[in-house]
Amino acid sequence: MTDNAASDSGSDHENLSHEEILEVSATILNDIIKKDPLLSDLPKGVTVEEVKEQIALQHGQSITIYVKREAGEEIPVVVRQRGARVLDLKHALQRYFALKLARERSTVKISWRYVWKTNYLCFEGQKLKDDLSLLEKYGIHNKSCVSFVKRLREKGPK
């Protein structure tokens, strides 16, 4: 009788489609993450990268930098702590928006080449012009706030 019960429950799982299995797995994973005190503030449909970032934050291996937009919105961006460069901050910001747009199922495409050509990131009046400079050089640390500043067109010689 126990063999029949075991085979019946096994046959239920065999009848699930791939999409249904993915949905069940995602639900179980979300429940586990919501119960974990370190990971509970992560969004639904979290990626492996986001979990690794959160764990690195808890272990002091990464820092959160807030990027302030013109609309007043502050975006929390996670960057590794040791040896982080301006370019790492830019890449983290790009990942943030890629995930945000994917979650919203948006078809909007951001031209990051244009964004970085027309804007600087700025920290306490210092423009972060050199992508290879360390964030420490500018005094950027955990919970620092950087903002976007429009680049002024430089006039060439006449």
C-alpha cells in the first residue's frame, strides 16, 4: 500500500509541465528567501547575483552606494569594497537598471554610451571623470551618495 502511495505522488510530479515546475521552484525559493533575515528584503524573482551581493554586504565585502537621479530618486547600488573603481560603479548601475527593466517587462533600451557621454557621476562636487580611478580616491565609502551631473560641452581651439 505504501508503494502505491509513493508511486501516486511521484506520478503527480511527472505530469507537471516545465513551466509549472519552474513556477513551483520559484515559489519555494521565494518562501525560503523571505524567511531568511539577511535576504528577506530582496525582491521577488531574485537572481543569484543579487543573493551573492547581499551576502557580500553582510560580510563587509561590498558597499552600498546611493545614486541620486534628477527626479530625486535614490538608487542603491552594490559594489565590491576592495579595489572598486568608477567603472565598477557604472557597471553596477547598468546591472541595476537591466534587472529593473526586465522585472517590469519593459522594452525600453538604455544607451549607456550616450548616458556616460552626456553625464558624469559626481561625489561632493568632484566629477568622477577617470573610470580607472579607485572610489577610495574620491572618498567614497559605504552609504555614500553620488549624483548625475550634465557634462558641459568643451569648446575646441579655433
